[in-house]
Amino acid sequence: MNRNMTRWVACLGLIALGACDLDVSNPNQPETERVLATPSDVESLLGNYYRRWHAGLYGSTGNVGLMAAVQSFENYSTLSNNCMGQRVGIPRAGNDNSIGNLCGPEQARVYFFSSEVTRVASSILTTLAKDGFTLGSPSQDARAKSFGEFLRGLSLGYLALVYDSAGIVAPGMSAEDPGELRDYVEVMDSALVALDRSIAYATDNGGWGAMTLPSTWIPSSTTFTSAEFIKLAKSYRARFRANNARTPAERAGVEWAKVIADAQGGITADHDNITSSTAGPFNDIVDILHTFTTWHQMTPMIMGMGDVSGSYAAFIGTPLADRGKTGGFFMVTPDLRFPQGATRTAQQDDFQAKASCGTASTPCERYLQNRLSGGDLFSGDGWGWSNYDFVRFFSWRTSGDGTARNGKLVFFTKSELNLLEAEGHLRTGAFAAAAALINKSRTAGMSTTTPSYALGGGLPPITVLDATSPVPGGADCVPKVPVSPNFNTVACGTMMEALKWEKRIETLQTHFMAWFLDSRGWGDLATGTGLHWPVPYQDLQARGRTGAAIYSTGGANPDAAPRSTYGW
């Protein structure tokens, strides 16, 4: 990375704090020492960088998040905004990384934000390691080191998940050193080591003692004692370890015993952030997807697997190009997270978000609603069109905890952690343990509160404990999946498909690239989908790379998904 690129990345962070002087003559090591000159400077900068990491993933739609959503059927849109339309076709187009390509800024955002967070956290840790430097007490120093390594773990973890490679920056490195590019396996190894260290600083030699994280460092309804912080770090470690796989073979080879252990030691309830539309952290992606325009369609390709009326079977039995030509997909499902009723009118009468959860801090009765007739706005391939909108966080979007988009919003669900553990048990043959965890959300019914809301699917429990038997329910089983060799008929899924259904519905739009990361490792992405994004051409150029060294992925390029397990 040349000096101009280093200066630009460093400035990004300081702009966030209102502190970037564009006239600084030497923005490298001397400037770093000036910014981190005093203990209060160090803590102030450190305390702002979770929000900075958060902004890279969630604070704008201008990144790869919406591309990944359409690529994994978590969303459907043909708009060119944020390059969704360029990625929505089947077979998928590649992730174009040519110099000056229209998607370049979106494809670079997570890379540069996460690289910046890694750099700043590493610089802070370097300062904390200096002889005689202290923030005031051993507990305070341990807390800062723990948080700094946590930030390194988060930022390196998402660099590994999103890109095929990245530079690894570590404490003690020169501010001029961008880190040699390493592949996603090595980058993730570094992320996991950083999380290991974060946990160790919170544990060893008394850890933080009685101290907690300042509430501004991770704005949340949780008070982060060292014990609660360790649970969050272990939860991310479980997510990262499972989701770094690019293929089914790599996913099968995950160290599932470690995933299980981290899931068991992770969060015990949904982890939320208290969002602020002015000061952050914020979730611009959830915000925009609740506008219910052509930004957001719930394609039936995977969501339809919950149907028991025959609509999905007919949909799958129709050639891809002809699906949806007669109108939006309508389904009937016993899954309580969907509107109930045998007709569209009945489902609309059963639940509409505006009436159910249009007020502050009110859970929606269902996760999805049947869009009001006459409100259908659609363009694109018929297979992308349905009658349904995702509305689980409608209350946050319209009213928050008092004002729109301000207040508690889920960012890591306990169900995700349960299902990561369940997958580990299933893959190691512990079917009873896997079924018990899958059934937690699968069988959960309606809450006993007023108003009542779905706690899960209310579906019959899995009781046959093997890898091949169909899920219970007979003709009304959920999920139904396309089956080989022609993939034009459907059949009741196995325990693994039940796990995948629960994971998708419970994590839908709850975290960055939720469906993409799982679908990649499960082999469920459509043919041609890039398995990751290349190092942005801007960074390759800064490293002196030209010509063929600036490359793309997916489509006709390397690192493209083959035909999926569902046939598309």
C-alpha cells in the first residue's frame, strides 16, 4: 500500500471522529504517535471503532451485502442500485473487478473499512504494549487489550468471509506495512487467534476485574462484564469458524467440536445493538429493505419450501424462465412465522405489520406478511416475485424504542448459535442432540403475551434421529425441497434440510450476508455465483499490480459455484 492509500485509509477513521486533518504533512508513524499520545486518546479512539467496523457492514447499502442477498435468494431485486441487478440472473454473472467497474465502490467498502479497523486496533495494541504505558490500572489495560483484539477478530473475520484474500496487519507492524496478501484460510486463522487473545485478556490474571465495557463501546441492552463479553466473542468465533468454508467439502471439514464448544459458551439470548440514526451504530440495509418497493421481493426459490398447498411443487415443476408468469407466488404453510390462511385475503386479515407492530418496541406477530393487494410492485424474472414481505423488524423501522430506527435491534440471534451447534452435532452423528436444538425454534409456538407473536414455526418436532429420514408432517411437511436428478419435483427434506430451513428463517436479514455464507458452504448457491469477492482493484493497484494481476471471480471466472444441491 503506498503512502497515499495509507493516508486515505487512516483519514477514513479520523473523519468518523471529526479529527482528520487533510493538511497533515506526515500521516504515517509520527502522526499515529501523536493521535495515540495519551491514555485518554487511546481509550477515546478505541471506544469508537466498534461503530466504525459496524458502519462498514451495516451503515450503508453501498457494499456487497445486497449483492450477496440476491445471490443467495435472501432477497430479489433487479435494480442496479448497489449492483443487485447485475448479480440476480441465473446463471449468475461474475464479480467484475476490472478497473473503474461500476460496482467497484460497493465491492471495496467492507475491505477498506475492515482493513482500517484492523490497522487502528493493531496500532492501539502496539501502544498498549509499550513499557510503562498504562491506561490507569491492570484491569483497564486488560479491558482495552481485550477489546482491541476483539476488533481485530471482527475485522479480519469479515475480510476472510467476504474476500478471497487480504493483508494481515498485526500489532508491532510499521504503519507503512500493508501486510502481505494471504488467502482467506490464513486471514481467518488470524481472526480466530485475535479472538482467542481477546478472551484471554478478559480471563487471565483477573481479567477486567469488576470493570465493564463503557456503554458507548458496544451500544447494547447488555451490560458487558468480562463474562458477557467472552460470550459474544465466542459466538462470533463459532460463526466465523463454520462460515469460512467455500464448498461443501470445506464445510464438512470444519472443526465442528470447536464450533459446538463456542456455541455452548456463547450468548444465551439474542444480542442486540441500540441503534442511532445519527451517531450509530445503524443498520441501513434493514432500513431500506423495509420500504417494500422493488428494492425488496421475497423470491419463492427457497422461501417456497414452506408451502403445503402444491404451489411450490408447481413452481419447481415449471421451467425457470416460465415461473411466475401468471402472477406473484402464493403459499399456504403451517409455519407460524408466515401469515396463516388458505387465501390471500385470509392471510392479509390474519396479519399486517402496520396494525400488529407499528408502534414502538412491539414484536410483530409474524416474520412475514402477505402484501396488500394493489401494492404489488415488481420487475424482473417471474421466479423472483411473491406476495410476501419480510417485516420482522417493522416496529424498529417505523417507531424504534420511541423514534423510528432508534433503539434495540437484533444483530446476533440465539437461534443462529443453537443451529451452529446443531449442525456440528449432526455432522458428527449426534442426531438426538442436533434434533433437540433444531426443535427449539422449529416447534416453538405463539408467545403467551398480549399481543401474541410467533416464537418459532410451531411445526411438528423431529423425532426420527438419522440423516436420511424425511421430516414429519406427511403431505404437510416443512420443508419440501427440489430433488435430483431433474429437480422438477419436490419431497420432504431430511433433518439437515430442517436445520437449513430454521437457520434461514431465523437469521433472515439479521446479520451481514446471512444466507450467502451458509448457502456457500452447503452448496446451495446458484451456478456461477462468485464464492467470494476479489481483492478490490484499488488495493491491487496500490500494491503495484497491473494487467492479469487484477482479476475477477464468479461467472466465467475462477471461484464460481457449480450447480447447486437444488438444481439451479
